[in-house]
Amino acid sequence: MAIRVLIVDDSALVRQVLRAVIDSHADLEVVGAAADPYIARELIRTLQPDVLTLDVEMPRMDGLVFLEKLMRLHPLPVLMVSSLTQTGSEATFRALELGAVDFIGKPKLNIARELEHYADDIAHRIRAAAQARVGARAPVCVRASGGAPLCGTGPVLCIGASTGGTEALRELLLALPPDAPGIVIAQHMPPGFTRSFAERLDRLCALRVVEAQGNERILPGHVFIAPGDAHLLLRRCGANYKTALSDAPPRNRHRPAVDILFESAAISAGKNAIGVILTGMGRDGARGLLAMKRAGAFTIAQDEASCVVYGMPREAVRLGAVCDELPLAAIAGRVLARLRGADTPRV
């Protein structure tokens, strides 16, 4: 049965293009379109869609206001359609906090051509949204204290995530202390949003979070997020680790790809790394995590119950790439215990 999609956007052009893009896939079907949230509210009741695409900026009722009401009264998977601007990205991350599953970037110019160019990606995100768990977000972990000094010389924490990952990363990073090991992250996200995402996390947590530029030394208390449309790699440089960027073709449909980051960590850091794979659709990161485990790294997967989409972690577990599978709220504590040489029992 096709996934039933309701489009909510005040732009007739966007509604037309999205309808054409979505209906071009046999497993997807647009069941309706609304120019504002008031019309959408009635259509949701009558059409019972599986997924909603929702514009952020609309007349009569703001998309974020509508989303908050929707998630409280009638939760369903929502894919935001967000402008590729600073204001648009801030609104997008607020929407993800409110319960939206994912987002599509809406260009300011050549909307029809650009949306058609990303037709496969839009379809992929709708499929992921249809599988997502929706509803109220779990409480964010209390920020961890510094505790005992971390053991080891220059350990590196490598994290990969996709659908649902922005909020999972927020919770994980908030739970890590300012003396946490250097962290590198590959989160599936389009260009134009990763810098705002890094800035948002930097404001929230005790760590220094930046969008990676390449050739940065990976120091304790610092987090480097892969830029949209670039692979992030870990490189050994003498006694140090540094970031590197690559414009190599996408892997597993993605650039940045989690597999590429994890494979580079297996080669450059081996047992001096910890790999964590979080919520997301597909299999990106599973083989890379296996390479890390074989190289001696400790590996963790987010468990099914706490994932928005249990796809990437499931594939890693199936491959035998995971040392431990944990609820999101327990991952930070397990990482710190491992680094301090006081491993905790399995959860």
C-alpha cells in the first residue's frame, strides 16, 4: 500500500512540484494539499494521511504553532519544508524539537528545478518519516559533571546519525562533560543547515561545537560536525588526530556518509576510538562500525525503543558490529565509564 502524503504549503508552485515529485514514486501517493493549517486540519481528519509535509512560514497560522498543536492533539509524522536561510534553519531546529521527524530544504530561487533535482531524496525522507515513532520527546538528560579524569591518550568519539539524529545528538552531547574526548559527527543533513546546527549545539552544551573545516586538531571538549555535502574523515598526524574533508561521491546515497567517517576512524585510531551509531533509516554506518570493531574500537548502537527510526542501528547489530546496544539516555554514561576504565554493566 502506498504511503499517503498530505502537502501543507501556502505556495501553489511548491504544492504542484511536491505533488509531481511524490506521485512519481509508485510507493508514494499525495492524497491532498492545503494552503494553510486551517484547511490542513480538516483534511487530516478526513484523509488520515501517513505523512504530512509542512511549510514553516504560512499565513493565518505559523507552521510551528500548528506543529505544536498537532503533536499534542493528533501526532503524526511531519516532514518540514524549510527555507535555506539562517532564519529558516533556526525555525527548522525548533520544529524538530517540537516533534517533526525530518525536513526538506526549500531553495529561494529555481524552486521547481531544485526540488525536482532532489526528488529521490525527498522520497527517501518521506519513507523514513512513515516509519518513525512520533509524539512527545523524551526528557533531555541532565548535563554530566566532569568526574574523574578520562583515561587514555587522545581518545576519539565517532558518531553517526540520520533521521531523528538532530535531537538524539542534542541529548547525547548535553550529557557529556567539558572534558569529554574529541568528537567527530556525521549527521545526514543538506548544505545550508549544518553550520546553524553546530551553532545551536554550541550554545546548548558544555562542549565547543563547530562545523568542520578540515585540518583541525581534534582536542578534548571539541566537537566537529561534517558539513552538508562533504564527507568528514579522521586522520592521524603524528601524535594527534585531525579532521579532513572529501568531496568524493555519495556513499549509501549520502554525503556526508557515516561509513566513510567510521572507516577512517578504524584506520587512523583503531582501539583508541569509540563508535556510536544513532537513529536513522537505511544501512549507512553499519559496515564502517564493523570495521571499527574489528580494529579494536568499542562500539555502541542506540536501541530500538529510543530510536525515531531503528534502521541504521538495526543493520549494525545484524552485522555483528555492535559491542553494546543501549537506550539513548544511557549512551553518554557508558562512553564515559569506558574511557575511565570503569565499564558499567549492560543495560
